[in-house]
Amino acid sequence: MFAYIVFALGKFPHPVKSRIFLGLQGIVMVAASVSSSIGIVSYFGMDITMIVTEVVPFLILAIGVDNMFIITKTWDKRRAAAPKEPVE
């Protein structure tokens, strides 16, 4: 998944525009959200089912990757439309 994100979002092998760290940060964000949600559920004593451990990480990964694509493409369009203006 990481390699797909890097190749699809960036301009490989350009060292700056390859967006390797964006892909890495997206994967780290998904891992942190899954582990923290399982930790919170365990803290409150709720039962963890097989759906939570097998399906939810992939669902969160799909949503996170989709959001990375949407945000990156919007950023690129905004930069191309007004290259002199700061992007906020």
C-alpha cells in the first residue's frame, strides 16, 4: 500500500515531489488510529470481536488513503490555479 501511495501521488524519482513522507505519514496515521481505538475500547472493558481486529484496520486504511488522494489533488489544483498566492 505504501508503494502504491508513493507512486500514485508523487513524481517518482524526483527527490522532493515523490511524496514518500506523505505516504509514510498516512500509514503511520492509520496504525496509530487503529491501535488507539483498540486501546480505548479495551480500557472501557468492551469486548473486541474478530471484525474489529480483521476488518476495521483495512477499512480505516482505505478511508485514510482516499483522503490523502483527495487532499493532495486539491492542493495541486489550487497551486496550479494561483501559483503566486500562498495556499492556506
